[in-house]
Amino acid sequence: MRAVITGGTGGIGFAIASHFGKAGYHIVLADLNQSLLQQKTDELSSQGIAADYCVLDVTDQQAIEECARRFPADILVNNAGIQHVARLEDFPPEKWALLLSVMLTGPAMLTRAMLPYMRNNNFGRVINIGSIHAVIASPFKSAYVAAKHGLLGFSKVVALENADKNFTINTICPAYVKTPLVEQQIAAQAKEHNLTEQQVIEQIMLAPMPQKAFIDVSEIAEMAAFLCQDGARHMTAQTLILDGGWTAR
């Protein structure tokens, strides 16, 4: 089976790719940077994993359709994401539109492109990588929160439309994950709030989380793999939250 993973060269995406590859899936990394894609694909291949890559801009409809033509997916992981932090009145309209395009329209259009193959084979698994911000909100992240909330509604509709097939679509929603993107946010917030990086971690990022720990990329990869197993064949349109108790309050 083939698994196509967007944002495949990043921390979460590559962890999922490695985990799925070791389980015997044919991996296709989809991302923007061709040289990095080649490097990461070679890394998988050196481990005996069957791997290819696709240069993909998820905001480009033609590129989406070409990726689906070249690499029709049994499993699609919509993981590509970006962030911009600002008050709404200071949020550049073009940046707001870009975040929605990458994290909501992109997953929708890529799923749309992959669906005919999945339906024809009577098998498909779409796994959206959401966020704790798909179920709660934080200030200064209006576009990100809107996109991640939108993924949940999108998934419910697609699940209903394809309930006649062996097809599921679910969204994994972790709290903060220790990735290079989050490392950059820690440094930026430390400067903005005049705090040390450790204070940012303790007082801002992990403060609402009872377990006081970052989510590890391996947890997300293992949950994604479970969603592809027979034991999860009737789990669809669900929001799977990894938040260390954050939303229990």
C-alpha cells in the first residue's frame, strides 16, 4: 500500500513516514523543497524502505492533481502546515488566506484528487494532522485556529459522503509537539515576552497541560498507524486528541 504524506520532510511528517515505512508501506514524501525531499527519501531508502517523493505545493491545484495522478494513495496524511501570529487587525490579508489555503483548502483538494482511486479500490484512509487548536483557541492565531477547526467539519462531511466504502477520515489533534517549528516559536516568544526559553515552555506552552510534557512525534505516528488497521475500520469522522489532559478542565 502507498502512503502519501504532505509536509513529509518536517518533524511530524517524517516521523510518520519512517514509522509507516518500517511497517511495510510504500512511502511518498510530498513537500516544497526538492533537495530536502531527495535527502529524506534517500534516508528512508538507506533503511530498506520503499520511498519516492513528490514536489508539491498544496496551494497549487495543478500540482495537486499531478501528484494524485503519479502517486494515487491508499493512505493520505494531510500534514503540511504553517503559522503566523498576530492580532486580527494586524494580520496581513494575504497571509490569512495563505494559512487557510495550506491547512484547509489544500487538504480538501488533495483528498478530492485521491478519492476516485480510493473508492475504486474500496479502501482509503485519510489522516489529517490537526492541532489542539482544532478544539480550543489561543489569541493571535485566528487563521490557524480557523483552519484547524475547519478540518473537523470537512472530515465529517467527507466521512458521510463515503460511508458506502471501506474508507475513513480522522483528525489527530496534538498539543504542542517538540519540532523545529515549535523550537522557533519558543525563541520568538522568549524575545517577545522578555522571558527565558525555559520560562516560555513552563509559563506559556505547558501551563494549560496537566501532564506538563510535549507530545512526541512517535505518539502521532503510532496513532496514525492505528487508524490504518482493521481495528479502526469503523472509526471515522473522529477527533483524536493528544493533549495531556488540557481539554479536561
